[in-house]
Amino acid sequence: MRAIIFGATGMLGHGALHECLRDPEVERVLSVVRAPSGRQHEKLREIVHKDFLDFRPIESKLTGFASVGRA
């Protein structure tokens, strides 16, 4: 499974990211954040994107992931 987390530097997103990185069934995690987290992990790919109201500029990078986090 692949997971995408928006806001992984916040309290809930950080917990979700931690669990996804620990889970052996999760092969890749895409984290979309407003500011770089500095976190390093072989499963983790991070996209810094400032405007959480418009994801069109990074839309092509979001395909193939399940969503984890707030609705």
C-alpha cells in the first residue's frame, strides 16, 4: 500500500506518518507539507507545497496513493 499524508508536521499528521513508516504493509509514504520537515526515511517522499487550497500544481505527483488523515 502507498499512503499520502497532508500536513504531516502537525500533531495528528505526525502520528499518522510515524505509524505508516512503521507498518510493513506500507511500501511508500508521500508527505505533502508547507515547510520541510527534515525527516529522512527510505519509504518517505516529501513535497513542499505552500497552498493547501490549490493542489493543481502538484496533481500529477499525487496519483497512486491512498489518502490518510483528516477529511
